[in-house]
Amino acid sequence: MTQFNRRVFVLGGIATAGALGWSGNASAALAFPFTLGVASGDPLPDGVVLWTRLAPTPLNGDGQGGMPNQSVDVEWQVATDELFTDVVQSGTVTAYYAGAHSVHVEVHGLQPDYAYYYRFRTGGHLSPVGTTRTAPAFDVVGRDLLMAFTSCAHYEDGYYTVYRRMAEDRPDLVLHLGDYLYEGGKGTDGVRQHLGGEIVSLADYRRRYAQYKTDADLQAAHAAAPWLVVPDDHEVENNYANMTRANNSPVLTAREWEQRRADAYRAYYENMPLRGGAKPNGADILLYRRVRWGGLATFHLLDTRQYRHDQACGDGWRYCPPAGDPARSLPGTTQENWLLDGLGRRHGIWDVIGQQVFFARQVDAGDAGNMDAWDGYPASRDRIQKGWVQRGVRNPVVLTGDVHRAWANNLKIDYTNPGAPVVGTELVTSSVSSGGDGADSTAIPHGAYNPHLKFHSQHRGYVRTKVSQTRMEVDFRVVPKVTTRGAAASTQRSFVIEEGRPGVQNP
């Protein structure tokens, strides 16, 4: 794949408002409030979501970031140049105390498939400048898409070098597939430490997001491109399934658990560049959605936690015949039908399914598999795979996080038959930092029983793809260490997926 130029991202305001042509007087006297950076997301052909959150002292225990108990007006601008001499959209939005002074601006009226710069201003302070991009028009294939995706960023396990290296690639789009933060309390052996104990309240979740978002490398990745985000389990609690907890630790009543889930989703919305339609309703939040990138690709983003049946046989890695019950579903019946309906429309050359847990079959000599992944819901996986085959979907690509290791997998209707046709492709990203420093081994665990698994890496990293009309070029990008700062990234392995030919091929 072509080498990509690096760019240094400057965080924080670098000039006065007057010098950059922003008129008006400061209102409230605030310390610098943009300590959590800026972000954009969910691009459309004519617009994008812009995000920031005001927090002069972001790590306050009340989760409010040092903001007063009052609303604050925030100005925003979108321009075609980094100096904002050509401002094309602007306005004012109110940041409310009840929403942790988060801001979600749904901008419209922009040109399709176009790069823009954006920033915010309040109290006489300018935010960092972010870069974003609109999607191509729905009826235009457009140019090639440079997309990167990753997951699992445990703050204590390592530094966020992976985010910085992603930003330096200058992608058009970034996908984050879950475990943006972790809910556990302060550890004793990490390279840095969480503040406080396990998070269970709204204030806890807000402060934990603030702690993660003060990281300069994460801020650089958000400022580099629009993001598509979906959570996994740790944004709420490890291995939860719908309204069922994996265990009762910490001890909570049913009502307390429901409140915890509601608080977790509320804080997730407050801290992500999501549209207003994703604003939570109590303990529920609507996060599965479709984002079209012109006629080139359709992104089907799944929620594999909120609607699933409980993990079978007590969870874990095991042989579990009850897992095969046809009534069981990982995304839930409604979401399964929604996904198949969208795949059947075939709006793009590529149908990309962004989701959280290992999709391909992976078993050991005793047919044991991971009950938290799709192996714990094989009938659900079978319905989806057969559904896309029946609908004539030519290029289904499943993107996965969760497992802290990278994989490239060929997908089959019959995984027990090595000669069965390949019907799709799965690309699994390693983690940003979860698991700490990786290892050099690329041996495929249980490879003799899973010949459709084609690549495995234990390093931390991300996946970079270049999507064209004829192929998807895939680079598995890795860093050797995350327990020290500043490691260089390299491409450990590359593949191509050819249009109309599912499965990974050597370039």
C-alpha cells in the first residue's frame, strides 16, 4: 500500500479570536474549557456532527468538569481552510449543565465529499481545530476511501500511541468498535491509573470519559477525521447481555443496575459525536444505524450488547450445545432483520458491518468456543450469512474488535467443510492498549481446526484500509510497545479483498 505522510496535530488555540476573524465579545469568564478536545462523526453528503464538551477542570469528582450550574452559549464555525478565512457555516449552540456541557452540532448545507475545518469558541477561548469530511453524494461512487478502525483502549494498560499513528495516516474516516473506556477501579500495576474505584454513577462515568479524553493522542485522532462509534460492554460493564449482568459485582439491586446502565449510556452519548436520534431514553439507547459513503460503501453499525440473549452455559470458552438454540440471537431479532433488509438494498459496492465480537467460527479440538462471541449464537450467525448470500450481496466485510488481537478470517456457511465456498470476509483489529505490550508470535491458535482463519497477531494496533471500486487494500498496523510512549507503527501484514471475490488474498 502507498505510504502516507504524517502530520503534526497542534492541540489548543494558537491565535486570538480577533486575529482569526471571529467577531463578538467574550461572555462568561472561564478558564480554558476545551480540555477534552473536539470531534466529528456520522458524516452525510451535506453535513456532519461536531462535538465538544466544556470542562475547565475535567477530573472533578462531580463529573461536571468545573463548569458552573448554568447554561453556556458556544459558537461554532466550519471553514474550507485552517485559518478560517472562508467560513461556510456558523452558529451558536447552548451547552447545558444537565448534559455535562456537551455540544452536538448537526451541521448541514456543506458540499459532498469535501474536507472542512471546524472549531468552537466560548468565554473568549478558542478550541483546537478539527478536520472533518462529508460523505460523497448517494449516487456517486467517488474517490477511494482511506478508513482506519480500532477498539479497546484500557487507560491503565498502555499509552495511546495507536491513536496518534492513526491520526498521522490522515484517514477519511475512523471506526471505533467498542471498549472506548473501561469501568474498573484503580489498579496497581499499570503504566497509569484510573481515578477512583469502579464507576457506577453518572458522575463516575463522566469523569472517566474526561480522564480518557484528556489524552493528547486520543484528541489527535478525533481531530483528524470523522468517527463512527459503537460501544461494546466495558462502556457499561464487562460481559453484560441486555439487562443481565455477568455477575453481581459490585453488588447492585435490579433497580440500581438499570440506573447504572442508564447513566453509562447517558455519559456515552454526552462524550461521543452522535446525532440527536441516539440520545438515550432511560436505560436504552438507539445506536445501530447505517451510514452511506456514496455508492462506494455502506456501513452497517451493530449493537451486539443491548438486545442479545444471555450468554449460554455460564459464559466463557466451552462446549455448549444449548448455544445452538435457533431462538437465540446476538443482535436480537429486530436488529437481525434490520441488517438483512439493509444488506438487501445493496446501495454500495461494499457492505461493511461494523460490530464488536468475533464473528467467524473458532473452536478447539473439543468443539469449545467463546460463548460471548458469535460462536455462542451460531444460529444467529447462520441466518445473517445465509441472508446475505440469498440477497446476492457481493462484498460483505465484517469489522470486529473486542479480542485485543488482530485476525483476518474467511467466512463460510459451513465451517466444518474446508472446501465450502467463502461467502465473506472478517477483519479483526487488535487493541489500542488493552493487554499491554504484545508479542511477536503470529501462530494461529487452534489453526488446525479452523483453516478459514488466515492471520493472527498479538501486537497492539489498528487496521488501515483503502477502499476502491475494485478492491479493498488491508494493512494490519502494529506498534511494538504501548508501555512506553512514542513507538513507531509498521505494517505487519497486508491483504487485498477483491470486488466480487470474498475472502482475503495476498497482495
